[in-house]
Amino acid sequence: MLKELVRSFRVDHWYKNMLAFLGIVFERRIFEIAYFSHAFLVFILLCMVSSANYILNDLVDIKKDITNQIKEQSIFARMNNKISISIAISLVTASLGFAFLILPQVVIFILLLFILGQVYNFYAKNVPILDIIILLLMYVSRIYSGYISLDVVPFILIVLPIVMLALFLIFIKKRSTLLILGESKAYNFRKSYRFYTIKRDDAMIIISGLGMAILYVIYFIINEKFNKIILFLTIPAVFVLIFKVMRITRLTPELGIFLFKTLKRKAVFISSIYIAVLYFTDIIFL
């Protein structure tokens, strides 16, 4: 029971909450203990709320998940509804409680993530465009919660590339679902998939990928916090990363559902480490 409970938290989806660390990286405060501890706490709180959202989502989709080959092994499809609801409520309550006591400035963003999650679970997921908007707002709430914990408002050219990245990942997941289930079965699972065809998703993946790359280059040009040479050296790796993720998830759709697993691919892993090392080099030595 405990093992199933832990699996139901979908720890492999917590990578989205690493956006909480964006502030300490781009504000060059990652090695300041006070700021790092704030960002780490926000990460934990976001993970708790995210898990609650996933649990409630599984309950809403329980009947459809049984016939969906992607989610047919859903843990909560085999667990008592009252237990799962109690766990979800406990996670949200604990998250808001800790936020209120330690970092009250982030309470609104933690609460917003939960509210947006329920809007998505109960309504927006079946409405084309609205589902994308809600998911993007959830990404933005993660970014702001990390920054606000530092008492800093994020620079718009930090937020916009991440929004484009979120759009990129959202459409990759939608395309992967369509490739695995087929367009007709995907529509039976969720009505919005009548709008999100494979062809349309391919186009949006290219547009959002290019948009993300262009915005990153603009950030490089006007940035004043990082060394220009260091940032310039990251640009080729950013383009490689975008292209490789596009290609890998097209050839292996399952990786588009569980995007964290793309890190096991050599090109993706090396490019990610290369970018991280360059940023840390700048923060530590320059």
C-alpha cells in the first residue's frame, strides 16, 4: 500500500517544479544558503500540491484510464476513493500551512497552482486552447513562486522562454498521446484531441521550439548578469537540445509522455550538463 501510494505521487513529474530554482540561478544566489533554502522549500511545497493535483486527476479520469493503454496501470484506479481524497487534501493543507508559516509571500502562488490544477482536472482539459492556457499558467505560477520567495520579480525575458518551453513540452505530450493511441481513440479519451491533430501538434512544436530559441538569443544579447562569452557558448547546446527532444519524442512517443526519461539519451544528457556547467562556471568564477 505504501509503495503504491508513493508511486501515485508521480515523482517522475516533479521535474516541472524545479522551476522554483530558476530565481536563485538567474539572480546568481544559488550558493547563498538562505536563498537556496527558500527555493528548496518552495520546490517541496510545489511537489506536494502537484501530487495532490495528480491524485485528483486520476480520480476524475478513473473510468477512462482503465481503457487508456497509457494510463491503464493507474495506481489510484485500484485504491479507495476516500483514502485518495484524504491524502490529496492533506497534501494541499500541509503545503499551504508550511508556506503561510515560513514563506507567506508564496502562499498565493501555491494556492493558485492547486486551483488551476482543479480547473484543468474538472473542466479545461476537455476544452481546446483553454487547456493550454491553464497549463501555461501553472508553469508561470511555479516560476513566480520561486522568484517571490527571494522577494524578486522575474525579468520578462526569463519568463517568456520558459513559457515557450512549457508550450513545447505540452504539445510534445499531446502529439505522443495521439501517436500512441491513434487520433480516434485519443478523441474518445479526451474530446479536445479532435482539435490537437498530429499534424497541428507537429507545427506547434516547431513554432514553440523556434520561439524558445529566439527568445533565448534575445536574452543573451540584452543580459547583464552573465558573461557574454559563457552565454554565447550555451546557444549551440540549446539548439541541439530542442532538436534532439523533438526528434526523440517523435520516434519514441513514450518518451514524450515521460519527458524526464529523455535525459537517458546521450545527446540530451550531454547538452543539459554542458549548459549547466557553463552557468555554474560563470556563477562561481566570474
